[in-house]
Amino acid sequence: MPVIKPVSDLRNYTVVLQDIAAGNPVFLTKNGRGKYVMLAMEDYEKTEASIKLMSELVKGRKAGEEQGWETIEDIEAALGIV
């Protein structure tokens, strides 16, 4: 279940920080609407790594579509696997 708190709870930020754990972000609201998310550094780093990986996969797919795909045989030959 998500932890949702008003941003005014940050006045006593130690209580808010206690609710943050890996895989369990705290959502902060302002004027009753979602505004911020506080999450563990581990989760932030995983999210950043996932975004970077997805960006590289998109670049690879675009290159394959524009320049043509390599066959597995061509790749094995280039790597000297065959």
C-alpha cells in the first residue's frame, strides 16, 4: 500500500524518512494533489539505470531498422565464435 503524506509533514522530516524504504516510496501531496515522491537512493539508481538501458535499446532498434539487421552468423563470425 502506498504511503501518501501531505508535504507539510516535512516539518518533521524524520518521521517521513522513517517511512521510506527500498521499494516503498513516500508520495507527497500539495493542496491535496500528488506533487513529489521521496524514494530510497537504491530505487533512484535502479530507475536511472533502467531509463538509460531503455534509451540504448531504442537507439539499437532504430539503428537496426535504418541500417539493416545483422544475422547471428555475421555476429558470430565477427566475434570469432564460429
